[in-house]
Amino acid sequence: MRVLGIESSCDETGIAVYEAGFGLRAHCIYSQANMHSEYGGVVPELASRDHVRKILPLIQQTLCEANVDKKSLDGVAFTAGPGLVGALMVGASVARSFAWALGVPALGINHLEGHLLAPMFEKEPPDFPFLCLLVSGGHTQIVLVKEIGRYSLLGESIDDAVGEAFDKTAQLLKLGYPGGPALANIAERGDSERYRFPRPMLNREGFDFSFSGLKTSVITAYKKLPDEQMEQEKSHIARGFEEAVVETLVTKTQRALEAAQVDRLVVAGGVAANKRLRAAMIRMADMSRINVFFPRFEFCSDNGAMIALAGCLRLMAGQSDTLEIRTSARWPLLSLQPLA
Ligand code: KG4
Ligand code: ZN
């Protein structure tokens, strides 16, 4: 089965062709980050309009790079949620119409399911069950993945998602948008001992997170500085913030692995690209005899490949949508159907 995947939930237009038995034929990503950087964050209306502009040329380019004719597609998968409703509607309308014109099934895919299946592209993909730490701009969740579509939520952020905390802290430090990679970059030069920010909720039971208090501590520390020191202290503050986030994520994940008694861990979503987080997770996994899996860097952030893959698995199991164009700004993983 050969599937076209379309991702348009936020500020990336992602298109891919995935084929069962072959793998990924091609994928293209267009990022709107430059356009949104002027405003310090994603402007939903601009995002939708840019998806409209880019989606058809990008589909053409991906089919061309995959060297496949559109008539050879067996299905079209698209991100149906969670995400920005206008942006989702662009991908969903194009996907649904394209599938109808080709006479093939279309299927709306949950974006979070796409993220947690992204390590499946690697040479040694994880077997089920595994625990997934899903860390993106919109979500921070610890999910037990029994199999595709059978998920249990062990913990989540009660306020800001971790990517959002990175972005907001970066905005405070005037590092531009998207903030996560920029903050991680200057943290490289920072002294890890200079600022010790709180490790939120570590002394509480359970696997929930909270990042808004940490953000406030960073703001307070930064605003206390005399003007002439602000610039030189940025990298140390960034490093202190990153250390606090990483330690919190690693400690809670380790506890969840013990409680769930699974020895496989997937770390996925945009923040999984963070090098310090990856290194700390690998150290923890080595000590706890856990196998840890990450998507390759380009598949941590939003992309069409993960949607095409999830779509192919579900379409092969016989699932498909009606002609109705279905999107959902909120769509919890727990409400998904198992594969068969
Ligand atoms: O998964 P994703 O592309 O979009 C959502 O589904 O939200 O995640 C984007 C988030 C942004 O908040 C971005 O700042 C963060 O991932 N991010 C990072 C890094 N690269 C991306 N955060 C920390 N370190 C990074 N290297
Ligand atoms: Zn995402």
C-alpha cells in the first residue's frame, strides 16, 4: 500500500509518500518559522493562509522526488488534530478532495500518534509495549503504548507544555522564534552551576509535570539583573533552565518506567531534538537497563512522514473516513481506536 501523508497542524507543511514493504519514498517539509518570527509566535490566520499557498506545490514536489504518479497512490492520510483548526482544515480539505478525485480512501490521523510512531523509521524500531515521553510545543505527556491505538496516559503537564516553556523563556531572553533550538544553542556556552532553578513537582507523587512556575523563576532571576549584565547572563540562565527541564523530565520518566514495568522508552516530539535531553535520557536508560529510542532529528518536529506511516498502518487495517471533512482542535490519544 502506497500512502500520501499530509501534515498541517501548526506552522509546518509536511508531505510524504510512504509505502508498506518499501518504507519512506520521499518527504518534504516547509517551515513557516521565518514568517511567524516577526510576531514572536505562531499567528493562526497567517499559518492557514501559508498552508494554502504551499500545500499543492509541496505535494507535487514530493510525488516528483518519490518518483511516483499520483494515480499509483492507494490512500491519503492527513493530520485531523490536535492543532490549529484553520491550519488543520487546509490539509484535511486537500487530502479529502485529492483522495476523492483519485477514488482512494482518506483517513484523518492523530498528530500525537504520528509523533510517537516516528522512531519506526529507524533501522531498529521499538517493539510494543513501550513508554513514550511525548514532548512538543503543545503537549508533555507520558504515555504507555501497548500497541498502536491502545494508549494509557500516565502523566502530563498541568499547565505549559515543555516546548511552550522553551519558547516563552526564549522570548523573554529575546532569542527569537522558534525559541527551543535558539535557547538550547546559547545554553551550550552557559555555566550549569550559576543558576539553580526549581525542579517542578519532583517531590510529588505521580507523573504529572508543571512548567509555568519554572518559567516565572527564570523571569524573576532575569529581571533582577542590572541592565548591563542581562546580555552576558543569558547563556547561564538558558543553561540553568535547560538543566531544570531535563532533570525533571528524566526523573519523572524513570519513575514511570519503573511503575509501568516496561524496559523500552521512546522520546518523541519537537523537544526530543534537544541534545542535552537525549544525552541525559541515554545515561538514565543505560543505568536502568532500558532501551531508549529517538526519532532522527528531522522527524522529531512536525513532518508528513509520521502521518503517512500512521496512515498506512491504519488504512491497511481497513480503517478509512467517510466523505465528511473531519478535524478536531482537541483530540486526546486515549480516544483512538486500536488497529484491528
Ligand atoms: O513537535 P513540534 O514540532 O510541534 C508541536 O507538535 O508542537 O514541537 C515544536 C516544539 C517547539 O516548542 C520548539 O521550540 C521545540 O519543539 N524544540 C526544541 C528543540 N527543537 C525544537 N526545544 C528544545 N530544544 C530543541 N533543540
Ligand atoms: Zn507536533
